[in-house]
Amino acid sequence: MSPMLLALPVFAPLAGVGMVLLLSRRGAGSAGAPPRIARAVGWGVTVVVLVASMVLLTSALDGDIATLRLGGWPSGIAIVLVADVLGALMMAVTSLLVLLSLVFAAATGEDDGHFVALALVLSTGVYGAMLTGDLFSLFVFVEVMLVPSYVLLIRSGGRRRLAAGQRYVSVNLLASTLFLAGVGLLYGVTGTVDLGELAGAARNPAAALATAVVLLALGIKAAIVPLHSWLPSSYAVAGPAVVVLFSGLLTKVGVYALFRIYAVVFDGDRRWLWIFLVLGLLTMVVGVLAALGERSVRSVLTFHMVSQIGYMLLGLGLFTTAGLAAGIFFLVQYVLVKAALLMCAGAIEVRHGTDELRLLGGIGRTEPVLAGAFGISALALVGVPPLSGFVAKLKLVQAAVAEHQYAAVAAVAVVSLLTLVSMLKLWNAIFTQPEPQPQPESQPVTRPGAGPSTEATITVVPSRSGPILPAAGAIASRPLLLAPAVVLAGVAVSLGLAAEPLLVVCERAADGLVDVGTYVEAVTSP
């Protein structure tokens, strides 16, 4: 296999961006390139990356870890791209999510040329972060993600989005500053930022402290409690397709980097694993409790994003092959299940103009396909057998029991029960309770004790918590609006009934974290 295949995930999206921008300059107007052409470019490029990811994953499973040194420079100087089982698996899942997000954006009317170009730049940063073999390049790729994500967040304007965008950028710039400071300190102590050369470097207390600063920055970007508040406030106002894209990319890069860096630099040092266990349990509990008090579909789901990140940290905190494999399996299935739920929420917003629970109801009778996709995905999130979430949580519980972490087992049970409660709350409000009676657009109001001349007319306008959406009339009937969610709900069923192949892949990825020798050799070999 040619190592140049590693360059495709980084450079193919950038080439796609160039094509979209070139078409924009040829007179497509303020919306950028013509939507159909931009759509074709975005979908085509992402399919290429998905195929390349699957080839790289197959090669890694066969024991051939692809490595590419850009520019041909020696180790320690070159930008090294490495695709082991974990990196290739994460890239495959990410590219699948990007593809389905672009399809969903076509249905919601968000996929103009600007959206496609920004999504491709964002995906470039994600793919690069998952492939890079040095910390400075990881920092660069994470920053490549920041700019397009900010523009995607605020692109349709509005005070709420601008305010959320300011919070988002402020928090992420703080995290980026910490990240760069940690990388600089680590370089000052060790003389390198190459992950292969940093293997086991945390045995030096100064290097361990510098790496801890990097991990803190990644914890902010992963939205770990108590560093999570930026996520719900930002995601709650983003466009439907944007929040689907964000859900599987932004925080998951942070989680992936935590797994990778702790495994390599700390060599899985068990003295500090309790920190990940405590933070994981705290993130699980705080996220689900916050979700219970929310009153809109989007807000409930965004707090569940926070809660579910805790399960992944639990796998890292166990740091056994079984625990890491369970955490990776959980991450993979969660990305797909959460995307399905957010697509269902987006379809509700587009078709009904709101995601406020008090303004919804009776949708189950009129939209059975939407109800089915939402119901399956919600049960998968809870962990009901035989769906993917059940397998993921079962494997986590088994790994925790093997390590005598019974508090973690109890937390998984309690948080799953509370997740079920919040999902039932959504189901009842959206699909089973009677549809709320429409309020009159205007009604006379007379002040007590006053004559007819004081009578006035007021207009009643329902409030909305979500973003301003395109007119729903032409969009509501588009099959593409529900197709991606239906596909992902089917994946949740498939991964539950036939989990073994993915579990084997996750175990191989976990083996590469427990024993990083093969990865280190691939990064450092000339």
C-alpha cells in the first residue's frame, strides 16, 4: 500500500475547498458555489476519504501501519502522519459522519457553497489530528478546526449566535493557549514534540507536568466537567446540520487525543488513572442531571453529549485492554447514535418550527418514520438491548468489575436510568401527548375599568429556543431529511445484534494503546 494514501484525508478536502471557492468566483453570488455543484464536491471528496480510511484500517488490522513523512524530512523534524488501528478507525467513523451531515444539510437547506467549504476545512483539521504523530502538528490541526467551526456557528447571524460564538471562541482560545504552552514546556524539557520520541517521557516529573497542561487543554476541548459549559450554550443555537457535524467531530478529537497522549507519553501510568475515573463519573452524572431540567429537545440532547463523554473517560481510566476497547466501542457507536438523535431533532425543528417541548406533541401519529428513528436511537443511547449502546455499556461494566471499580458500575446503572427518564420525557412531549392547541395570532385586551377606547390588540408569538431555520414548506417533504437518521438507527441495531466484528477492531485498537511499541516504531522509523 502506498504511504501517499495517508495524504488523501488531509489534502483531498482542501482540494475540494479550492474547487468550491473557484466556482464561487465564477459568479455564484453571495451563497458561494451553486448548491448542487458544491454538494457534489463535498459528497465526492468525503466518499474518497471514507474509502481511503477503510483501506488504511484494513491495512492496519493486517499489521501494516502506514507512515508518511511530509517533505521527506527525518524523524523529529518532519510532519509525520501515521494510521494505526485506532487512528484509521476514528477517521473512518468521522468521514462517515461528515458524509451523512452533508446529506442532512442538503435536506435542511443549509448546504450552500460556504457551508460545504467550511465543513471540508473542519474535516481536514479532524483527519489531520487523528493521523499526526507529533504534538505541534496536533495543535495546528486543532486550530484548523477552530476557525471554520466558529464561522459555521455564527454564519446566519443573530444576537444569540453571536453571543454563543464569542463564548465558544473565548473558551477555545484559552484551551489553545494552554495547549501551546504545554507543548512549548514539553519541548523545553525533552527537546522534541515527536510522539514516538516522547514515549514514556512522563517518568520525568517536569515532562509529566508539561504533558498535564496539554491534557488539561484537551479536557476543555472535550467538554469534560467542570470544563463543559461552553458546549451546551454553543450547540443549542447552531443550525441543525451544524450541530450534527459538531457532535461527532469537535469534542471527539479531544477524547481521541487524551487516549493517544496518555498512552504514549505516560505509558499508561496507573498512578494517575483515578483522575480520569473521577472526572468520568462526574461528567456522566452532571451531564445527565442537567439534561433532566431542560425544556427543549436540543438542550436535552446537548447535555447528554456531556454525560456520554464520561463513559469514554471511564474506559480510559480503567486502562486495560478490555476497558479501552469498551471505551473505543462506546465512542464509535455514540457518535452515530447521537448524530441520529440530533438529525431527528433537526427534522422536528425544520418541520414544526420549534423544538420547545411545550409547543410540540402528537407527532408520532403523523410522522411514524421520524418517531421510529428517534425511538431506536434514544433506546440505544440509554443502553437497551439489543442495541449498540447496550453492548458498549455491558463491556464497560465488565471491564470495571474486573478492576473492582464498583462505584463506576453503580454510576453506569444510575446514569443509564436517568437517561431513560429524560428520553421518556422527550418521547412523551414530542410524540404521544396531545398536540397543543394553536394560539390565536391576535386577541383584544381591555384594561379593567376602562372604556372601549382603551381596547388594544396584541399578537401572540410562540418563543423558540433553537436557531432560525429556513421556511419549512418545501423542505418538510424531502426524503433526505429523515434518510440519514434512519440509516444511523439501522446501524445502532446492527452494531447491537452483530457487535463482534467492531469489538475485535476495538480490541486491536486498545492493544495498540496498552502496548505502544508498534506505534512508536512506526513514528520514529526512518
